[in-house]
Amino acid sequence: MTDTTRRAVMLGAGGAGMAAVLTACSGYGEPAADSASATAAPASSAPAGSGAEAVGAAALTKTADIPEGGGKVFKDQKVVVTQPAAGQFKAFTSVCPHQGCDVATVSGGTINCPCHGSKFKIADGSVANGPAKKPLAEKAIKVEGDSITLA
């Protein structure tokens, strides 16, 4: 009779312990309600002109860094900026629509993908040489003075 009582107590304690562990793990990887609201509040309550908006509008590059008739790939931003004619700047996604590789270079009037040889025209992102069938998607940029930013 003593063994049955001891077993029942051990199973009960083990079950309670397991329930506590499972409850503690149920929110793993999710932000706590307090930390989520604390993170969101400062971003939305930043006063105008405080410089908070300048972080999102940091210059991507200078106009002088984009050669006329060429361009430059910005891997981290997944964008390529070109200058097809003097003072005319264009931007396109740097992800090739053929199979998702990143384009690598801009030369000879084309944006070049190293994976399968696709080439895109620097003026409009259209396909100059396949196997890609679709053009590079255009990205919005803003040119102010000598700075180029993503819009």
C-alpha cells in the first residue's frame, strides 16, 4: 500500500513539473507584450525634425560614384543604380528574374548576372540577353543635390 501512494505522489509531482515546463516554453521566441509595446512606442512618438526620419533616408550613394553609361550594384540594399545618360539616374532590383541570383556587374551598357549570363539594359532594365525573359523591376530613387537615396 505504501508503494502505491509513493508512486502516485511521484507521478503527480512529475506531471506538475512537466506542465510548468511546457507552460514556460509556450511563449518561447515571441516578444513579451511589454517589450513589444516599449519598442513600438518610441519609434512612433519621435517628434518631427528630430532626425529619426533621416535614418531611413540615408544616402545610398553620391551621383559622382555612378559612371555615365554604367552603374553600381549595392548588394546589401538589393539594388543597382545606373546612369544611362549624363544626369539621368535609374534604379532596379539587383535580383535577376531568371532564377533569383544577384546581378554582379554593370559594364558595356548592361547589368550582368553571373549565374546564367542574363544581361539587362541600363536605361530601362529590359532584357538585352537571356535566358531571363522578364526585365529587372524598377526601384524608386530620389536624387537631391549630389545624393541618391531610395525613395
